[in-house]
Amino acid sequence: MSNSNGHITLPINIKADIGYVLGTGNGDLGYNVQNGNINRWAKYKPVRRSGLIDTSGQLNAQRTGWKSDANWWRGDDGQCGLAFDTFNTLGSPATSGTFFYKLIHELMSWTYNRPRGRDTNNEWFRAFDFFHYDHNAPAPVDQPAATTIMLNSSNELVLDIPVNRGTDYSLSFADFSINNQSLSGFYFGILVYLANNQYTFKADHLVSSGDIATTLANMSGYAGRTVKVAPFLSSRSISQGIDANSGIYLSAGVQAFDVLIRPYSTGISATIMPQWADSLHGRVHYVLNLVNVTQASITATNVVLSLYESGRQQPIATRTYNSVTVPTGDTPRELTGYLVPTEPYDSTKTYTVVVTSDNNRISCSAEVDEYRS
């Protein structure tokens, strides 16, 4: 029997309940297990557990060949029907094959290992594996979306990640174990990546503590830039930017997400995103985002965007807005346009756009990104 929320209870009809909830409409148990849309984060689902097991507790204990096993849902390997890669060192985002490289390039995932049938390692298909299956069970970590975060007055970045403690019918990290070590004793880690030579990381909250708020210090060098944030799990507590050496490291089961980091402001939080507009480097396209973090409208006067070439004291291009009004609220005021340098492009130089205003309401800068089609 299944309800409208996708929760299967007794009595179980293979087609009307399992086939319906999994979207196959099929009355063959093996087909449903091997091809159905099974939520990997459901606590009770088909797993690779060898033998005839009474997974419902409803069968007669004397039934020939069947045994009772309250922890059947953990599977033979204790990983709750899922497979995931583990590493013993962190490595670097710049080094192919290392943990941090695979993490930031999204080359790791938690995959569902479906049973393969009794002819393969005695992995039986059991209808009772779906007793209390919850098709809408949440993941241990909610998938974060792209977001914008302003640094605090100490130039710290605070990242809040919602971690689920699990329910009677959904998995939490505490349900998994590696070499008989529960993941409840692991630490939730954050990798913040801007470039191969500019990234930082930290893991200082136990996953069992619930929602995570990680504070990263000295982040002013990331202000005005979009970084990629990748959560992970660590068997060891890691201080910011310090390699913990040997340990057990694995993905947190969610994809990396983008964060636009804004500099701290008590008035207008400004972020400039400049990029060469073409491969010939003849123009710089810019997007200036302005967010008013106060409770009243702010007008900035004589807002100047200046393009500087490294080694030069004077700008090689400017653009001026005489007056810019930014109303209060979360919606940014966006200014876009081009800066045309008066000097030819030099690949040995770096180029930076600096934004200022007369009344100091707007102040930010960022290096010009390379052209990407």
C-alpha cells in the first residue's frame, strides 16, 4: 500500500505500490528493483544483502530458509546500499586524480548499488525491502544553490550549510560507516576555490551537530569574485588552510555551488566583474552590481570605473556615472558597459578595474578575467 507521499506500507502490491511509486507501472519485482527510480537516500530500499531475510518482521520465524535481521538495510558492507570513493590525503585542485581535484571538478558521487539477483552473490530481490520505503526522503545535506554572501567587518566569510539529521525513513551520515567507523564522528568540510593557486578549506564541525556554519578568515582577497564551494567529509578536524595529512576524506554527496563574495559594507556593497570582451583584448566588459545594505535609499556621486595596467600609476581607461541611486532591498542595481584601453594589450601585464565614488559610498576592485567564449 502506498500513500500520496510515496511512502510504501503493508500490504505491498508489486505493481500497484512498488511499480506505481517508482514510475515503472510494472508488476515484475526484479524489473522494478533494477530499473525503477529508487531514491538512494531512502533508509529502507533494496540493498545488496545476501540470503533470504525477513526485512519486514511480518513473516513466520519458522519459515524455512528465512532469517530475521533488523539491520538488513545497511547492506553487506554497512554503506546502506550506496558506494562512494574515499581518499587518505587531500591533494590539490591543480593535481589530477587527487581528492581536492576530483571534488572541485565534481568527479565523485554517492551511487546506488542495486541488488543484482540471487544468481549474483545471492543478492535476492525482496518485496519487503520496500516496506517503509519513502520516495521523498531528503539527502543528508540539502543541495545548496548559487548565492551571494557579503564578508563581515572582520573580512570573514560565513557559510551556512543545512545538514539533515535523518528521520525514521531517511538516511543521515550517522547511518554510514567506513571500516566500522561511523560517519557521525566525521567533520563537515568546506573547500572554497577561486583558482589553482588561490583556494582555502576548513573542517571543524562534526556532521552530527546538525546545520553547519563555517567561518573562514582573511577572505578579503576573494571579495568581488565568484568562487566555487565544495562540501566534503573528513575523519579529522582541519584548521583553515592546513593540510591534515593522513585521514579519510570523501564527498558530502552534493555538487559544488557558486558563491559571489561581496566586500563588507555599511552602505552599498559593490562587486565589479570585469572580463576581456574578445580574444583580441580590445575591450573590457564589466558588470557592476550594487546592493544597498541599509534601510534607506543611497545616492552615490561621481562613480568612476578605472582600468589599470600593472606598473602604471594612471588608468588607461575610465567610465564615469555622475549619480547612481541604489534603493534599499536585496535586488542589486546592475551597471554594465565597456572600458576601451588607450594602450595596446600586453600579455605580460595584469589588468585591474577599480571603482570609487566621491562620497565613498562605492569602493571595490577586481582583476580582469580572461576572455571566454
